[in-house]
Amino acid sequence: MDYVQQADTVADCLLGFRKDESGWKTCKKSNDVIVSWRPSTEFPGNVYKGEGVVNGSTEKVWECLEPVPGGLRVKWDNNVKKFELLEQVTEIISVCRTVTPSAAMGIIAPRDFVDVIQIKQYEDGTISSNATNVVHPSCPPQSGYVRGFNHTCGCICVPISGEPNKTQVFSFFQTDLGGLLPRSVVDSFFPSSMAEFYSNLAKAVKSLKDH
């Protein structure tokens, strides 16, 4: 399987999501984020977009978001219980397994996801993580976890000109949770989960600045 080609395709697609303003419908607003959605073209569900400004430099925000084993993400992101490296494909591309805890008062059972992830840095200082589901021989479905599938997803951290201590953060989630979940549970889970994601990210970045 050509992980590099898949990762490049995802990165281009994520940039397209960011630039394409058409068809998004706002479903949740908070002080931290505006969450919107539109139908996915990759699976019979929705793609969700989060957009917010976090107080912190792009480097500090990225330090909290970076999808690496032993990183800060598992400490503050309630939807990431464990993060494992399965294969380092290139310096910027890896295949990883993410384990998520049960959610929605136990209606959503623990899940795991296997993704190819590419980290991209752009000339303007933007940093992004770009991911999609893959099959990896070392990680078949495991008992105790429902195997979910992330379609094109990730986060984009964009420096704000003239404001070095603020970062615009776009997040895109496009997840087939697997299992026989009622659509209403899925549709209510993502907007509230993404609002919590931004709130917890802001607190994590602030705690970094305080040390």
C-alpha cells in the first residue's frame, strides 16, 4: 500500500476543505470555536469543521496537537486514550493506532483507529496534521475495541499576522465510528466533542505558557 501517496492526497484534500466555504452549516458556537458540517463525499456521514483562535504561538499550539506517542495530546484530549506508532514511513509520514475511550455516557464503546498521518509545514508558518484510515498488517481489529475509520481529517495551525501569540486552528473530523450506532447519537456527539476539544486545547496551551 502506498502510504506516501495516500498521505499526499489527504493533505491536498484538507487544504481544499479549508479554502472551500460552500455548503457548511453551523451547528455549534462557543467562545472557543464555531463548528459546522456538510455531507461527506467519502462515506455516508458528515464532515465536521471546527474553526477557532487559540491564545498561544503556533509552536506551542502545535506542541499540544502533535500526533506522536508520548506527546501532550493524550494528556488533554479526552477522545485520545492511547497513541501508538505502528510504522515510521518517512520523516513526516507515519502509521499510527489511536485508542479512544467510551463516550456519550457509555453509548459509544471504546474504539481504535489505524491511520496514515502526514505532518506538513508550509512557508507561511502553517503546520498541519493530515490523516486517513489504512490497513496495517501489525494491527488487525482487536477484541474489546470497535474498529472505526477516519476519513480525510486533521488539524491546521495558521499563524495570525501581527499577533505572534495567537493561532487560528482549523480541525476537520470525518469519522465512521463503526458499530451499530444510531445516527442521532453520532450527529450530537461530534459538535459537542469538538467544542470540548477547543476548550481543552486552549487550557493545555495556557498551562504550557504558565510553566
